[in-house]
Amino acid sequence: MSHAPANPPRARTEVLADGSTVVAIAGDWSAQVATPEITFKGDRIRLTAAELGGFDSSLPAWIHRHFRHVRQLDLSALPRRLRALVELTETSTSSEVDAQTPGLLEQFGDWGLASSSSWARAFEHIGETASACGRLLLGRARVNWQDFWLQLQTAGVDALPIVALLGFLTGLIMAYVGLIQLRQVGATIYVANLVSLAMTREMGALMTGVIACGRTATSFASQLGSMNVSQETDALRVLGLNPVEYLGLPRILAVTLMVPLLAIFATFVGVFGGMVVACAGELSVSQYLTQVVVAISLKSFLVGVIKSVAFGFIAAWAGCYRGSVAKPSALGVGEAATTAAVLGITLIVVSDALFAVVFNLFNF
């Protein structure tokens, strides 16, 4: 059988002559006892607690629930501890509401601040990479050359199977499409020109760059992001080593050197894939190879090499950059790997479009 408390919680309202309302709080307030309900009018409320006994968190919650929409709420007559709890309740509740329902202008502002901060970090990393390259040329860079030789194998030799497969299928698909169209005008012999030029000037470098983004850049982002989690990069800074120079530079150099070689390899494999389709149709092997030799010039070869060097650098830089700014958590490492691939592929496509415009302007 429950017993009524000796000093139950009470609240009494009184309207003054100036139109304001005084709410007198009294009794012992506890979460185990039902709190009183009151009604009042006006937007000027003054709380008093002359007869207040003990209280717990139920009293600040009761005050916040009844008076949170009051325009002028005077808490000066309350005990200091109660007043602090009421103000803390109002502050935390308003912060939660603001966090849950941000306005459109606030969302746009947050996006702008995040974007500007991201661009600033990106340009800072580009500057550090350029400085590291300059120090390397002067012989003053402190580079982990063991990583360099390891990344040469990882980004080069280990990538040969996937590059060969995709290069062969790319050349085969282009030859098949070209045969369908060129057969209509009786110019099937020019399918060799189509495949060889496309692979040499465009597809070899582009395809290899995309493979480097999906395979190597994500690996770099994961490795460097994991080093952030384990504070290895902080340890390098304590030892006086620049992480961009010590960890990033050997990876960027290795990929920049290996992607052009992979692009040349992909070009030859793609031309072979096109030959399989073309020679299975109306062309002989000698006709196909003759047209390939005629179509591929030194200028076209240099275009592919220049693009592949740029694409390799972009892929490696994207992985190192996203790994260096990864959040120190498992989720941050995963996000770094994903964003590295997206950033690298986006920059490669944009740079490929710029190369096309520049080479067209200079007739190269």
C-alpha cells in the first residue's frame, strides 16, 4: 500500500497587477511522485522557491516542459543549483533541436565550409608533394626506398593480369563495333586503324589510370589511413620526418613510373584483341598488322605516354592525399579508400578532357 509523501510537490500561480505571473514552487520534488499541473497566462513569468524542499532532475524537467515557450522567464529567485540545471536543460535541448532540424541556409553554409576546408587541405598536400619532389631532385629528401621497390612490384607486376584482361576485351569490343559499322561502307580494313589509334592515344592510358585508381589508390588510402589510426604518422613527425615525403613520395614515384609501362602493355594487348575479331572476319593477319603500323605514329605514341604519366600521378596522389586526411577510425579508413577511387577517377576524366582540347588546339 502506497503512502502519500509528507511534503508533496506543489506549484501555485499568482497574477500581479502589472500583468506578470508569479509561480511559487514548494514541497519535495522526486521522480517517484506525480508532479502538479498548472495553467497560466502571459509571457512574463517569475519563478520563486521560498518553500522548496529537496528536488531531483524531475523539477528542472517540469520547469522546462511548462515554461520553454515563455518569452520572459525570470529564474533569479531560484536556488543557484536549480537555476543551473534549468539553464543546462534548455541549452542541451535547443542544441538537439538545432542539430536535428538544420535550415536550408545552414546546410548550404555547412557544405561551403566543408568544401573550402577540403580544398585547402588538398592544395596544402599538393604543395607538400611538390616540395618533396624538389627536395628529391636536390638530393635532400628523406624517402623510404624500401616502400618504393615494394610499390613498383605491387602497382606494376601484380597489376599485369587485370590490365591484360581488360585491354584484350577493350580491343575486342572496339573491333567488333567497328566491323559492324565499317562493313556498311566496305571499309572493314580500317578497323585496324580504329583499334590501334584508340588504344594508343586514349584507351590504353585511360583504362590503366582507372585500374590504378580502383586498385592502387584505394590501397594507398587504406595503408596511410591505418597509419593515422595507429598514430604512426604522428610518430614520424616526432622523429622529424615529413609523412608526405617519407611515405607518399615513394608511392607516387612508383605508380607514375609503372602506369606508362602498363599503358603500353595494355595497348599491345588491345591491338591483339582487335586482331582476333578482325582476322576472324574479313581480314588477314598481314593486312591487319600492316594497317596498324601505318596508323600508329610517334606523335600518337607520345600522346598516350604523356596521358599515362599524368594519370598515374593523379591516381597515386589521390590515394596518398585521402589516406593522409583520413579520420582516425575504422569508418574513416573505409571512407578514405572510397573517396580516393572517386577522386582519382574524376580527376583523370577531367584531365583527359583537357588533354583532348589542348592536343586538338596544337594539332598534336
